[in-house]
Amino acid sequence: MMDANRIRDIDFWRGAVLIVILVDHIPGNPLENLTPRNFGLSDSAEAFIFLSGLSIGLIYMPRARKYGLEPVAGGLLRRALKLYGVHIALTLAALLVFGAAYWISGVTDLIEAHGRSFVFGSPSSGLLGLALMSLQLGYFNILPLYVVLMLWAPVALAIARRDPMLALVVSAGLYAAARVFGLNLPNWPEAGGWFFNPIAWQLVFTLGLVAAVLWRDGPPRPTPWLVTLSLATVAGAALIVTNEGGLAPGLRDTATAHLDVAKQDLGLARLIHFIALAYLVATAPRLVRFIAPVIRGGFGNAVQSLGRNSLPVFAAGSLMSACGQAALAATSPHASAGIEQFGGLAYTVAAIAALFAVAHWIECRNAPTPSAGSAAAQPFSRVWRALRSSYSH
């Protein structure tokens, strides 16, 4: 059986990423200055997608080997349909939030920014675009990528079952084709392509899936030269992004002008930075002994609860971020910068606490009723619930 500690570790990092996403999706709050995107070339998007691929590989590869690919493909298709439904529901809820805030405040940015003008200005084409996922609102554009990734997952699993390295080669080939030939899914009615180009971003997902296959019994032992190279990559990126801690103003703009860091098509510099960071995180418990107790302690268990219930927690966070964005935009004409920052900070802290409350409520609701006869089965049940929920997003 899969190591329960490993499942908890994955849930911890996924829960941590959910917190970071919430913070980054409430622009203007002071906490967003402390998130990883301010210290590196990649951000929470790469981590979230990689962890999804890792979870899919851990859960579905054994099923594919035992039952075949057909039932696995069916399960992933149902997952894609569920994600599509959640995406549509969240988008419509966000539109109601921004529409109500506009009706109260009259701030036009609430119905015009981040693609919302296509819905409020031309509802027929806008709503059709939403249904087709060819129109995606800003901050609500990652679930369409997940829908496509769930459709790609059976193909990646089929190839990886034969040869994990072949799956990486095929995935890298698709990424190269997307970058060289500009392949992407089209937007409509807005021009351009998807914000998260699925043909490029599937590489991060496939990296996670293949890592799950290759590291089934646990992450690899640290290799000194790889650790050194990864540390140099992460440290160098931090120096660039922070302008050497403020000592070299303009360094970030100068360096990124010559680096491939575009988020839409998964810039190569972003990808390399994330791979280095992921390797360090994967090997960190072996290198730094105090990390594992933190992940598996009281605070770590609370963060793990977010990861175990990632889809409803993500949905709650998305809705709260929409409310926060709308409230801050509606009050910005009437509040000073200091008050606006304080309000953003207070709201963000409250929203993070609400995420933990949502996860706690879900786990209490789903907790089995204890009985004398089931006491011996409780440890197994906890591991099984963790296994089932580890692919929830």
C-alpha cells in the first residue's frame, strides 16, 4: 500500500498552494507581496497543475494496470464533466457578485475588466462563449485547463504505462509544437487564445504524472549535483525577481526581457525554475529533518485538510476572491490607500480562516460514525479516505 505519510505530504503542499492562490487572487492586499511569485519565475499555477498530475498518476495508474484503461478513462471523463460544471457555476456566481457591486457602486471597471465586458455588453455571445469555455474571465481561467487535462490524462496514462519516458517525450513534443507553431485553443468572442494554453501546460501535468509512476515508492534520494544546480537556479531567479533584494533596481525588467517567462504558453524559464523548485521540495524532507515534523504536525494537519478537499476549497476560495475583488474595487474611489490596504489584509486573513472552516465542516460531515466493531478498521479507513480525496482536484 502507498505510504500514508506521502499522501499527507502531497495534501499539505496542495493545501498550501490553495492558500497562495487565494492570496494572489485578491489584488491589493499586502500579503500578496509575500507569495512565491515574488521570489521566483514560476508561481502557484505550476505547482497546482503538477500536483494534480502527481495525484492522477498515484491514483489512476494502479487502477489502469489492474482494471484496464477503459474504466479509468470513464472516471476521468466524469471528472472533466464535474470540473466543467463547477467552472460554469463559479463563473456565473462571480458575474452576479461583480454585477451587484456595480449596481451598488457604479464603478464601471466591475463589469468591464478581465473579460466581463463581453458578458455584460453582449450577453448572448458572452454567455455562449462561457458555455464553450472560449470566454474565460480573469482569475477564473484555470478550471478550463483542468477539464482539458482530464481528457489528456487517459492518453498520458496509456503511454506512461508502456514507457514513462516515452510519455515525457510525447508531452515535450506537444509543448515544442505549441511554442514553435503557436498552437492554442481559440478564444471567442474575444480574440486570441486561452490564457492557460493547454497544449503547452499539459507538460507540467505530465511531469507530475510521470513522477508518480517513477517515484511510486517515494521521491528519489538527493543527488548532490542536482541539488546544487537546483539551488543555484532557484537562488538566481530570486535575485532577479527581487532586483537583488532591492540593490539592483531594474534588474528584473532587464533580465526578463531576455528570458522566456510568458505565462500563457509556459515560458521555458518558468518551466526550468519550477522543475528545480519541485526537485528541492521533493527531496527536502531527506535533507532538512525539521520539515517533515512541520508538515505532519498540528498546523500541517490543518493545511492537509485543505488539500484533501481541494475542489470545494478551491471553489470557496474563488468565490471569496471574487467578493474581495468586487468589494475593494467598489470602495476604492472612496477610501484612502492605507484604509484600502488594511481592508484587503483583514478580508484576506478572514478568507483564509474561512477556507479552514470549509474544510473542517466537510470533514466533520463526511466523518464515519464510530462503532466498537470498526475501531480496528479506523487506521485503514483514514488512509483510504486520503487516497480517494488525493485526486479531488
